[in-house]
Amino acid sequence: MNLRTFKNIWEQLNNEVFSGLLFPPRFYRTRSNYSYATYVAGIDCESDMYYHRDIPGRLGRSTVYHEMIHQYVEEFLGLDEVDHHGPIFLKQYNKFRPSDIGNFDEE
């Protein structure tokens, strides 16, 4: 997935799902073998969102949405959940989840 596509998905979801309330983070590509994407909250600066350049197209929208939930929880709700996929994350994930995004099941 290229940078422009990732940003376009973020912008589309921000408008459709979050009513435009999230601030755009800085976007970076990564070659990390540990995850498809990562959200890093900025304390006194912009936040960062890293994404793996090899995200399969079918996972693009779900991956961006997943990271946006982290952004929403940390930036908008002001919460720092110790378990980043814990009950707060799961509640917000399911609360906003568009019909074309699958359930999040951490195993």
C-alpha cells in the first residue's frame, strides 16, 4: 500500500466514522516485521502512524481503522490503557466499527 492510499483511507474514516474530530498524524512507512501498523501518540507534538508498505489491499481499511481506534482512545478520550487491546479499546472498536470492517479478535 502506498502512502497516499493509507492517508486517503485515514481521511475517509475520519470523516465518515469519527466526524472529522481526529487530528491527522504524521504518516511513515516501515519495514517492520512485527506489525502492519503502529500508532504512537505525541505528548506535546503531532502523533505518528507507521504502516508496513506490504499491507495486503484487503486489510488496508481494517488496519487503518484499528490504528485510528488507538488514536481516538489516547487523543480524544485521553486514556492510556495498559493493555492496548483491552476492554476500553474493544468497546470503542465495536462502537464505531463500519459494516465493512471485521471484528477484532485478539488471540
